Amino acid sequence: MDEEIKYYLIACGTKDYKNLDPDKQLPSVETDLELVVDLFTRDFGYQRVLTDLDINPKKDEIPLKFAQWLQQNCRETDIVIFYYSGHGEYILGDRHYLLLEDTDPKLIGQTALSTEDLVRPLNNDGVRIAQILYIIDTCCSQMGAVEVTKFAAGSIGIYRSSKEKNIAVHTIAACRAKQEAKESVFSTVLAAVLKDFCQQSRNRYISPGEIVGKVNEKIPDSMPQDVVHNLTGSETVAKFFPVIPKTIRTWEEKRLELTEELLNEFKKHLSKNLLFINSFLLNSKFLEEFILNDLELKEQLKKLSNKPVIEGICPLIACSEWCRTRLLEEDRSNPSIDAIEAWQSRVIKYRENADLDKIQNEVRQSWEKFKERINREELRLQIEIEQDLDKDNNTGRVFNSFHLRMNLWIKSQHRPLGRFAENEKIELNSEIESCPESQTFLANLIRKARYSLPNKVKLNLEIFLPIKVLKYPLEEFQFKRGTMWRSLGYEYPVFINSFDRYFDEDFREIRDEIEEIKRALWENNSDLDQKDYYIGTEPSIADLEYIVESLPIAVWSRNANQPMTDNDLKPSEWRNWPDNIKELRRNKRKIALFWDDLYPKPSPIPRPLNTRVVESNGQ
């Protein structure tokens, strides 16, 4: 809320009438005032002023003290509520009056206070307030409210300087012109309605019109009393009922607490929400780089919480709505959907000018733009399966368990858009083809990744396997797709992950020399020397390790009766080998290609692996 806004409440009423019958006394006025004062000071942060008026004020005291206070204290950003409770009467052909303690019912025009006199002090020199709401809780109060707004529209609107801002004058009348206001009905129902709005409203301010509508719904049919709202002087948003005003809490006071709440909700489905949040960042002007873990998520949410509300859009709420909408599309029963919605209801109260309807509309439009963009991008789902080695003791011992990583990459970015698995362990026994659990697990991960993206997006799947796994034909890696078991090697392009060589001491000794040879070949685009490539039948494990460590290019046939030769792939045309091999595979030849493009070394932060390192058995 604006730092300059202050909220003031003037509340008074008459309960004792010297010249009226005992049954016309209003002891309930005292209760009404206590209820209203507590409501506005506690729940809306108003400061009560002119407390000496309170109960049974004098006729001349009310307009005089109000006028003096306005001139001495108020500024053009301030908000004021003036509440009066007691007897009221409309004199036909004259006006509406507030009956006071000394009012003579035979001389109302001379001994009562004209309701119109409550608004006259606004017309004095030097009065600068933004908005004022008169709540008239008397019989026939609609007539008094009409006179207040009529005077405000005429005198104040006409005679104020053209350079001065108009004062927005609102009125709420407890009943219509010919109705009787029942004791304590209006104040009690008003308190209940405002309490409901404070707990449920998703807007920054509650409009007087909304309040009046709800009050009329809650007033019992046995007590016919129609509450009425009028306005004159300004079309700006009425700020009388901030759900939680600055005088109680500010966004800065609550920002970290509420951001932490959202973080904790996101962490319940971290990998899924990281993908959603990264897609939100990619599609907005907030993208710096994709976030990969809960610590980075916390920092990103704090950054978003610091950004201002622009044209009704709060970036932090927009991020939460993006995730909520994506979860809703996936599974309407997800409890996080309701939790995020409840969080939004709390946050909107603290963010000045944030508009949830605008935010939701912006998210819908942004999602459509994201789908268009993502269809233009090159998306790669990279699955790395790395054999578990005894790296801690550097023994080189190989375990039967494997580490699984699964990242979704966009070509234009240097960090993954989403992670579906990170260092999860899977078990493979000596006969890989007899381990359907691992195959099913992998297939489910692929489906999970697909379903997290727009329907029509094209996804390239790249699977990286340890070198030693190649002693098993890739055709034996199978997973279920629909009702059919499909071969991994034929279903997708498969790339061999040779990262395990970086943990081999022997390789480290000659690594720089090998890299220099390979770099010279690729950068100079030179012809292959016989020592730079391998063509033949499937190599042994020892030969395969030598190939991966020392050669830039190798190709072999899995069919010992149909070996590859220099006649199939001319060494002088090595740059065309990938395309030429695709042609050979169309003739049912089982061919593996090793193609080392000097991809980066392993790093704690994932990097896009080169998609042409090793290709094997794909169609």
C-alpha cells in the first residue's frame, strides 16, 4: 500500500434522548460503536480520532470539531470513515436529520443536526483528503445519504480549484428512505460480512458495493431493511476496506515469510515444479538462467518477490499461478493446487494494485506463447546411465548398480530446463535382458517427461550408457510402450556415455595428448590417418576402451559375418559417415558409430552433452 496513506475513523452516536419516550431510547448504540470501532481499528488498521464525540455528542460539536480536525490533520492521500448511529428522521419537504440528546421532536429543524452538515466541512479551505465514507446507521438514512452525495457533487465538485483533486465521497445508508433501521442489525451483519471478506477475498480492496450486496443477503427476512451505497466525486478504486492494510502489515514485513511458504509447497514436488518454474522463466522477461535445486529456487523466488507490481501483475503470484495451472492440467486431485490457491489469497492482500484476474489471464496467454516457442526449439531428453564405480577409494571396482540422470535440454540454453532423475540408483544384474524392473522404470520416466510438456512438442530422446554395458547387444534393452515391448536400440537413437574414462588414472596421464590430436583433426578438417579410426567388427571390451580413449572415429558391424570395411565407408569421406550409416541401416545392417566431438568433461553442474558422441543401432 502507498506509504503516504493513513486511515482514520470517526465514530459517534446518540443513545439517550431527553425528549423522547423511554421505549425510544437506544442503549444498543453503545454496543454498535464498540463493534464498529473494534472492527475498523483491529481488522483494517484505522486510527480512531475525535473520541470525545463518542456517545451523545452535541449538535454544534460534531460539524465544528470535524471541520477543525480536517484542516489540521489530513492530507490528500488519507482515507476517512465517518460512522453515526442513532435515531434519524426525514421531514417531508425539508431534509434528513440526525436526532441528538437535546433534540425536541416538535422542533427537529432547529434542534437536530442536518445530515448534510456532516459533509459541509469538506468544502473548507485547506481540506485535502482522498476519500471519505459516511456510514449512516439511522432510520430513513437513504435520504440523508442522498443529501450528502448531492451536496458533494454540487458544492465540492463545482467550487474546488481545477488543480485540486476531487474528494471521493461515498455513503452507506443502513436502510431505505421509508424504512426503519432495526437496532444493531446493520452493525452486526456488517461485521460478519467484513470478516468473511477478510478471510476469503482475493482482491486487494473490498468494494463498498460488494459489501452492501452481501449485507443485504445476510439481513434476515423478518427484519426488512435494505442497505444502499452511493458515490460521487471520483472513479478511483475505493480503498476503505483494504483486506490487510499497511497500518497492520506491509509486503516487506511479510515478503520472506510468504515466499518461504510457497517454497515449501513447491519442494513437495520439486523436480516437477522446477520444470514448471523454468518454463515460466523462459517465457518471461525474468530469465537469467534455469534453476536446478531448492537453494536456487529459494533465491529465484526471493528475486521475484522483490519485483514490483506492474499493470496489476505481481511476478511472484504469476509464477505460482503458472505452476498451479500446470498441476491442474496434470491431476486435478493434487492437494498442491488448493494450497497454492490459498497462498495466493493471502499474498494478494499485501501487494498493492495486484489483480488476480489479470494475473490469471496473463498466465493463460503466456502459456499459449510458450507452446508456440517450445515447438520452435530443439528439445532433447538426455538419459545418462553411469555404472557405479568405487571412485571414493579409486580402486576402479565396478558395482552392479547404476546411477541414473535424466535432464531435459533446450538448445538455446546452457542449463537443463528440467530434471526427472538425478543420481537415482537402478540395479542391473549380469543378464540385463532379465531385469524388466529397470526397463519399466526407465520407460515411466520417459512418459513422465513427455506428459510434462505441451502435447505437440517434438522430443528427441538421447540415452547415454557406460562403455562396459556394450558387452550386451543394445537390442536386448527393452521397455514396454503401450502393450508392446520395444527394443531400446531400435526405438531411439542411443549414445554411449564414456564419462567413466575420466576416473581412470591411466587415461588422465594421456588425456591432454589425446585431446590435442582430436582437436587438430576437427578444427583442421583434415583427412583421416589410418591410426585415427577403427573400421571392422564389434570390438572387444579392451579394444572398445582403447577406441573411446584414443580415437576420434570408429564404426563397426555387430554381425561378424558382415564386417564393415573401407569400401563401405571411405576414410577420406569421414565427415559424411553419420548420414552414410543411416543409409546402410535401412538395409538392416546393425552398425555402431563412435563420433567424438570433444564434449565437456564431467561437472557437478550438468552441461548439454554432445548429441553425436556415439550412436548405435538406431533406425
